[in-house]
Amino acid sequence: MSNLHQAIRLLHANLQRALDTDDAWDVNMTRIEDIARKLAEKADRQMQPEGIDGEQLLQKIREHKELTYREKRAIPFVLFRDTCSTRLVPACLKAMDFEHTGQVRRLFYAYLSEYEEDKQKQSHRKKLDVVEAVLQSYFQKTPQPPYVNRLLAMGYRYGKPLFFGPASTTSMAAMMIKCKSVHACYETLGLPRGLYGCAYLREALRKFFLLPQVSVAMRFRFLDELVARAGGGAEHSGDVYADVYPAAATGLILGVDAMKIAAKKQPYKKKCLDLFYDLLGDPRFGPKTIRWESVSKKARGIFLSWLAENDLNLFFRIIEKTAVDAMWSYRKSFWEHYLPYISNTWVFFGREAAFLAQETEEYHKSAYGLLGKGCTTDQSAFAFQIGPYVFVEWSHNGSLRVWRAADAPDVFGVREVDKAEIVSTPCETYWRHAGKENYRWQSHVSLWLYQHCKIQ
């Protein structure tokens, strides 16, 4: 059915080139494309077993009972169940009828759908190795039997096996680079729709995002394509490419961080902040931090430093816009020195300040908190952590306060807070921003940080 789908797309393209306008064909081509989609979906459904009890099928194989044709067709889809032991797999494969094209195709479909390279999943990997050996043995027969389908044959057309062997997913990643698009690669292979985003191709995509020869621009282009076609919900629940995004984050964050030209680097940094905050959530706190566990430690650290830098810049940009502290630049310069030591950050805005924040170039999709009672609408606050201490900076010449983390008010990830909840919590100490020009308050804070956090 994928061949038919490609033929219809080619027909559509040829018709469009032959006409001065596409308008006359819009309605007809929409109907044709709808038919092609339904045919592709029907072909995918035919690959799945219907009306077969998997556990009963496995039991019949254990007891060496005769199987019906429909039961033989369903064998590939029960091979990777936990109740199918590795010792039972050869018997399952022996019970299949490889003289039928559909049997081989379904086994190959199951192989790609269940593909796994994690060596810790030994049982699953052993099953894949057995299935791979069977598929290769049938594929490599000379002359090739008629039931070796076009998709399998495609695997050896490019000189390296795209589906079998220890480096096959790396070869597939290289093919994706050659095709310059994820879905162009899918269409070159003539993949049925049911295999778009299958386990094998997701593993190849993870390799792609980590290949050093892939440019940052190409990685972003591929990621944009995946996000646009993933089909997940607003929170990316059910997103078929969800387990690819951590590898994309690792490759892109490290790639962007390594860029030397600041003018090119800054737009990519902002795109990383927006995109991965949306795809993976906040890496600092909240339930979505688990999504960041598969991102490399180095990339995660870089992203956290970007968040801290962005929150700091955003806080002082709003102070500048509201003109509440003529000497705000002294404070900004001081805290920029300590950015490498800042971990958690969170910005609070009054409602007017929040509106101003959304219009600044530093604003990104990350959440922020709102200031409630006791604050003016243009006021803002910046909470951050250095070592075991939590600090809160205020606009409008408010005092800088510090607490031990265990005794600090709840400020990180909080959606709304009243001023009294922060300032009424007993703190270790506080400083007024007096004597900025003479570096008076800065020297006091620097000394305190050296004494308590051992940083200069």
C-alpha cells in the first residue's frame, strides 16, 4: 500500500506542475489523498493479529498442537511477550510458514517494532538476535525467494545493512543524513505508516542526534519535524518520539554550547530553552524532572546554567524597564560573577511586570511565579540557590535575604506567593543595597559567600 501511496503523491506533484493553478484540483486531490491514507491504514491493520488469544496460541505451541493459518500469522506478535520464554522462540519460528510473504513481512514488522539495543534487557535482546538470524538467513538465499519483500531488499541497496548487524542503526542514521529529512528517509524506504517512529527507527534517531558530524542546524530541522508529526498531546503524552527527545537535548545543548560565535549561538540557546522546556519540562523541580534523567549530565548542567542566566537577565531587564533602581546594573554585574555557582532559580513577577516580561527577548516558555499580596503590580523577585543556601533578591530596592535551604520559604516552582510569606520567614541575614558605587554591600555579600560557601 505504501507503493500506491507514493504513486498517488507523485501523480499529485506532476499534475500540479502541469497546471498554472492548483485551485481546480484541490477538492479532487484531497479526496485522492484521503483514499491513500485509508488504504495505508488498512495495510497497517492487516499487519496486526485480530481475534487471536496470544496466551492460548503460546500454549498450543508448547504442546506442539497444529495451528491454523491465522494463528501462524499471529506468531510474530506474541514472540516478545514476557510469557514467551527465549527457549520457546525457536519453536514459535518453526511453527511459522515462511512460504507466505505475509509471514516474513509480519516477522520483520515485529522485529523493527520491538527493536532494543539495551544489553541489560538480555531476554528481549536474545529474542531479537534469534529473529534477526532467521530473517537474514531467508533474505540472503540465492536466488532470493519471492517472499523477500522490497523493504527487506532495500536494507542492502546502500552497501551496508540498514536493519541487521551491530552497526545497522548507525547506518540508518547516516541514511537519514543523506535524505536530509526523517520522513524523506521513511518514504525512500517505502515504510508502511505503522512503522513510522517504530523502536528501530527511534534508536537510529537517537544515534543521529549524537553524531558529531551533524550540524546544529540539521539537528534542529530534524527535531522540528519530529515534534510536528509526533501526534502527542499538549503535554506530549503519548508522543511516539518521547524517548528520542533526551538524546536530541544532549546533542543540541552540547552542540550549541560549543559554538564560538556569540551572534549565532544566542538564538540557538533561546530555541533550546523554549523547545526542551516544552518537550521535557523543568529540569530543576516538579514531576517532569524524570524526563531529564536520560539527558547527559554535562548537557543537563549546561541547560541549568542557561536557565539561571536567563532568569537573572530577565529579572534585571524588568527592573530596567520599570526604572525602580537606577543602580540595577551594579547588582546584575555582581550576580553574573556567581552564575557558575547558582543552581535552582525562579522568578516572581507582579502582574504588570509579568506582561513586560513576555515582551522581552529573554522571555521563554518556562514558568514563573506571580507576586500576590503586599507587592505592587510592577514589582519582581529573583530566588536562587548557591550551595546549601537560598537567596531572594527584590526589585524596588528591597533587601537581599538568605536562608539555609531547609529553613527557607517555599519559593522554587511556586505559582503565586505573597510578600509576607517570604519576608516574614526568619532568615540567616539580609543586606540593603546601599553604597553600590563604593562596592559596600557587594563586599559584605562576597565575604559572607566566601565564609559560608567557600567561593570567591
